[in-house]
Amino acid sequence: MRGNSIETKSSLKWFLIKRFLVVMLFILISEEAIGILYDNCVIPWISVFLETQQITITSNGSPIVLLAYVLLYLIASFLPTGVRSYVQYALNEHADASFQIAVDSPMFTGHWGTVLRIVVIVLFLILIVISVLPYLAGAFYYCRLVTKKVNELIEEEKEQQLAYDRQRNLLLSDIAHDIKTPLTTLCSYSKALSDEAVQGKKRQEYLDAIYHKSMRMSELITLLFEYVKMDSSGFELHKEEGDLGETLRECAAMLYTDYEDKKMELKIEIPEEPIPYCMDKVQMSRAITNLLTNAVRYGREGGKALVRLEEYTITVADDGMEIEQEFAKHIFEPFSRADRARSTKGGSGLGLSIASKIVQMHGGELKLDCDYGHGYTKAFQIVLHEGAE
């Protein structure tokens, strides 16, 4: 869920940035179009009209500022004479040098003059509203987009939460099953030994079975602990510069005897020159080891396996049983195993899931290639990126 939350935030961030740029471009184009319209049509017409009323306007500034000044000037004409003169004088004083209003005679006198002033004020208000309309439309459009996107993300998070709850319940069910099976054997065998119902060689077989079942339970609990720990909010990688090739060699050497015991040929193709990479060596080693363990566990006895490093791509391939296409879609999910009966002879179903999480936390990707070729039936590939932090 933590990974999904980060992806959601990143997706929302880029969505907002892109839409904001689109809205700003729309505002810029609209503002430019309105400016051209005002400069070439509206302002000249207004100037001609006002000149017939003995009002002269000189302006090289913004059309919107011009409209605002003229609007205030007209509104001031409704004020008492002394106040009107003061306000109109103040407007001229505070105006830019490129913008001046000059009145040569009383403006709009009489009853019709009052009506005309009101009409002109309304007209100027409409023109100002049209001037700021791109900003209002852009803000409205952007708010609608953001609201819609946030609602979509909320619905997605709800669906993800439901899927997470279902996966968690399935996870708990699988844990209970995988622990209950060896635990049942432990209880029955220990009871038989306690009652001295088993003697001789059979007794040693029971003791060996108890040991192996105990080790399996310990392995399962350890893997489960690692899986849960990596999904917690407090877990962080401790990255430092290291040699990817050397790390891969150490992991292969550690499991080399396991391949020999299964009479498998382990082919190692790792370049001699160092391949520097900033990583958490402990966690990256765990991911690689899980892949190597998976290859020897499910590889063919007497078969072969490959460990290859090409630039920043690690490949672990084997010639064991092929993976069905349907199962391959879910292979990196926790407790995914090809044996649907959940036989205890296989792995825990957590190793690949843990490896995938570790690789993702390093900014890479763990992939399954069922058509790798070269005599191998499948290959797991850790694809990392140079310079990833």
C-alpha cells in the first residue's frame, strides 16, 4: 500500500502540473487575443465616443488598466462636485505618464447624461469582466479538473484498499495453512515420541522430521517477517556505493554447493571490471539469493542454470519446468506457487515477492522471461538503472 500511495501522489503531482500549464497557455492566448481586439477595435471606438463628450484619453498602457481608470472616472462623475473633482484629479495624478484623461467641458449633463453615464459604466464593467474572463474560466476549469481527478483517485484508493484487504485475508489464510501443516506433524510426532510409541530407527526418522518441519516453519516466519517489514512505513534502504558484479559473485558462491548437490551446472557470466551501483548490499543480496534459491529449487536435477550480469541487468535462468502463462501473471504476488495444492515440498511463495519489492525500492524492475531461449525454459531478470538513487 505504501508503494501505491507514493505512485498516487506522483501521478497527482504530474497531472496538476500538466493541467496547470495547459490552463496557463489558454489564459495567455486568450489574454493576447482580447488585448489585440481591444487595441484595434474596442479602445479606438471608446476613444472616439468619449471625444464626442469632450473627454480626451491618451494611453500606451494596458487596455485593462485603461478601462479601469475610465470606469472609475465615470463613477466619480456621480459624486458631489468637490469630491468628483478631487477623485478625478487624484486619478490623473496617480496614472502612469503614458495614460492621461482630460475633460474640456462638463460631462454628460442633464437627465439623459445621467442615463448615458450609467450605460457607459455598465459597458465598461462588461469589458473589464471580459478582460478577466480567461482567468475566471481557467480557474473554474482547473478546479473542476482537480476535483474530478481527486475523486477518481479516492475511488482508486478505495478499490486498492479493498484489493489489499482481500490479499491480506488470503495472505493470512495461506500463512495459517503453511504453518498448520508442519505444526500438525510436529504435534503428532512429538506426542508419539513422548509416549515412547516409536523405537529404534523409526525414532530417529521422527526426530529428523521434527527438525526439518521446525526449520521450514522458521524459514517461513523469517520470510514473512522480511515481507511485512519491507511494507512498513519505517523501513528504509541503507544505500552505499558498491560493485554489482562482486555482490552477484558472492551470492552465487554461497549457493554453489546447493547446485552441486542437485548435480546442476551453474554457468556464471560476470564481467571482471567493476560495475558501480548505489545500493543496500544486504537487501540486494537477499533479492539475488532468492532468485538463485528459486532456480536450484525448481531447476531440473542434472540440468543447468545461468547467472549473468550485462551492464545493469542481472539474469538468473534455469532449464526446469516451464511456467504457465496464467501463473506467470501473478508470480510476484505473495504466496504464489505453481502447485495449487500448496504442497510443502516447494517454497514458501514469498521469495519472489520479497525480491520484487527490494528491486522496486532500488528503482528497478524484476521481470520474468519465459522465452529467454539459449536452452533455458525461464529467466528472472533484475533490471536496474545506472545512476538510480
